Amino acid sequence: MKTDAPIFDPIAFKLTDKQRYLTDLARKVGQESLAPRAAQYDLNASFPAENYVDMFKAGLMGICIPEKHGGHGADILTYAMTAAELGRYCGATALTWNMHVSSTLWTGDLTDDLEMSAEQRTTHEQKRAIHFKRIVEDGAIYSQPFSEGGAAAAGKVAWGTQAIPTNENGGGWIVNGKKIFASLSGHANYYGILCSEVREGEKPSRRNSVYVAVPADADGVSITGEWDPMGMRGTVSRTLHFKDVFVPEEAMLMPRGIYHAAASKWPHMFLTLCPAYMGLMQAAYDFTIKYLRGEYPGLYPVKRRMYPTKQIAVAQMKIMLEQSKALFYQTLSEARPNPSKDQIMRSWVMQYTIMENASEMSQLAIRTCGGQSMLKSLPLERIFRDSRCGALMLPLTAEICLDNLGKFALYERGETDD
Ligand SMILES: Cc1cc2nc3c(=O)[nH]c(=O)nc-3n(C[C@H](O)[C@H](O)[C@H](O)COP(=O)(O)OP(=O)(O)OC[C@H]3O[C@@H](n4cnc5c(N)ncnc54)[C@H](O)[C@@H]3O)c2cc1C
């Protein structure tokens, strides 16, 4: 099998040895394992379990776990370029892998970047070692079900899922609530959920958010609902319910108060959904080139590249792809604590651009390649459906990015029209 060219050329994008190694590895796993299985998972709306076995064997599950804990210690940019390579071959696998990897990135590098007392840092180091060991040695899978169907996942109100502290069983919380669109439901070993920690007499507040990993087999955890969506079908994002679930203290993924601080001081943390869609965009382009050249494997070799309208469409696709890649690389290389206003605005521009361009590009690819390209026997039709979901993902839906950008462009902090 001919190996595909990298999305981010190592020389042009000045990749480090680690970045080159991980992106090459993801492309190999993607091309050899993910691509041949993608249609089946999509058809059955089933979780890509075999892909996870292969990704664990390849060492990809610990990509963002610090090296001292047995991982690759990848930063967000390295993760993003690697995830884009996976998304190119199976969007649903890359999107669910994002939920798992983000759990480790947030618990790892990102938390290290934020202010904590020495005692908090020591305790966090002990707690995260438990999570990282499970992942690196035992192959545990973590997910990130935050959405609740209200305004919490958009960052507007406190989490409806509540964690009441308890001293029983060595200490922890009793958790009650519900998470919708819980990707990896029934397949993750731990559900990393955000809850409002509520003590007696207190009202839930975002400041008191706690981020905990609930064991999937804990008493009181259940899953309901059908899963038969238009796209990203392999994510199996059903509804999770927590009824008086005891969650031990060691389940804490970030120290108290750190999620709230991270959301304002490390805003690039919410950009980890884009890479799957960056990969889908590249996949739509790759398909179109092969198809119009009459080189798509398994198809009768008809050339369609000589028509000027198709050449113009491909030129438009290439422009869109390179614009997206440049913005993606630039924005993710700016991820750090306390970014400037300009960097924050660019991060929303990037999220919007990737999510909208992925969808537009796959639409253009279908129009350009023609009727046969939308047959279910070819991947473009799946890429088209998967890429449609990107702009809907909270907390940075395409609409919210537009709202934020407009406000930030026209108002300085604290300014009003009164
Ligand atoms: C394939 C797939 C997989 C997913 N996996 C996960 C997952 O693993 N974890 C997870 O947490 N979520 C996941 N989601 C959920 C996703 O992130 C969104 O929460 C979900 O798509 C929102 O649904 P909705 O648009 O119907 O929400 P709505 O109910 O319409 O919106 C929810 C709330 O967000 C706010 N909101 C919406 N639009 C705006 C706006 N323009 N301006 C201001 N506020 C606004 C509102 O307060 C609204 O009440 C997944 C979604 C999909 C499609």
C-alpha cells in the first residue's frame, strides 16, 4: 500500500522529531487499521473497539501523558496534528480519541501550567498517577461527557450534575445527574464528568466545578437512549445517568477550582475537537484528487480531471485546505496560559474555520466528483455526514464562535453602551 503524504509536511511545518514520529505513526495506524473498518462502524453505528486495541498497542492512548508517567508527553499542537492524521481515515475514531486524550492533557500539562499550592500539586501528582497508570499499563479508556442539554456545556450556568461531598467509604462524593451525547458510552472504562460540588446550604456555581472520573461499572451508572444519528455514528454518544453514585476522592482529575481557572486562563483547551475535522477535510481533498485522476482503488479508471469547472473546484478546495492548515498550526502553537486577546480571537476563528470548511469541502467534493461519489460504497458520503457535526459541538459551536468574535471585536473588557 502506498503511504499517504503527511497533512503537515515535516520540513515545511518544522516538525520536531517527536511530532514527526507521532504523526507518521498515526498515519500508518489510520491507513492500515482505521480506514478498512470505518464503513462498518458507520453502518452499524457501533464503537470502533478494534481500533482502540490497535491504538493501545501502538502506544497512542498515552500520547499526552507526561513521559515520567509512561506517555509521550505530547503538547496540544503535537496531539492535534496526530489526531488529524487519524481523522483522515475514521472521523468517529479520532473524535472519540479526542475525548480520551483531552482527559489526560487537561490532567497533565494543562494543570501543571496553572497556579496551585505546593500541597495541591503533590496531591494532584499522586492522584493523576493512578489514572495514567490505568491508561498506559492496563489500556483503560476515558471519556468526557459534559453536555447536559442545558446551558452548562456552553459555559453559561453551573453544571446540573451535582457532587455532594461525603466522608463515608474513605471520602468522596455522591453524584446525581445526567449527561447527554456521552460519546464512548458503554465502551469507556471511566467517564470523566464535570459536576457542581455542592455543600449543604450552598447553591451550585461554576466556580465549584469538580472534574472526576466515574468508573463505568459503578453502582448507579446507567445508559439510555437510541443512537442512530446522521454522522459520527461510531461515537456511540448515548445518555448517561448517575443515581446516587459513590465516587471516591482518588477519582479527581483536576484539583478543586482548577477547571474553572483553566476555562478562563487556558482557553485553547476547548480546541481539541477540531483535529478530527481537519483530518476529514484532508480526506475529502484526497478522495477528490484520486477520483478525478481516475485512480481511486477499486473503481473503473475514468479520468474526469480535464473539465475546467472541476479544476476550479479543486483549486478552491486546495485554497481552503491550506488556509485551514495554516490557521490550525498557528493557533495551536499559540496555546498557553493567559493568551492575548488576539490569540483568543484567533482560536475562535480557527475553530469556526475548521468546522465550517470541513463541511463545505466535503459538499464541494461531492458536487465536483459527481453522482457515483455519493454511493455508500465510497468514503466521501460518510465524510460528508461526519463533517456536518463539527459546527454543533459545544462549548464552541460555529454560532458561539461568531457571537464571541463579534463581541470581542467591538467591545473591550467591561465596556457597555449604557
Ligand atoms: C457526534 C456527537 C458527539 C458528541 N460527543 C460529546 C461528548 O463526548 N461529550 C460532550 O460533552 N458532548 C458531546 N456532544 C454534544 C455537543 O458538544 C453539544 O453539546 C450538542 O451537540 C448540543 O446539542 P444542541 O445543539 O441540541 O444543544 P442546545 O440544547 O441547542 O444547546 C445547549 C445550550 O447551549 C447554549 N447555546 C447553544 N447555542 C448557543 C448560542 N448560539 N449562543 C449562546 N448559547 C448557545 C444554550 O444555552 C443552550 O441551552 C456530541 C455531539 C455530537 C453531535
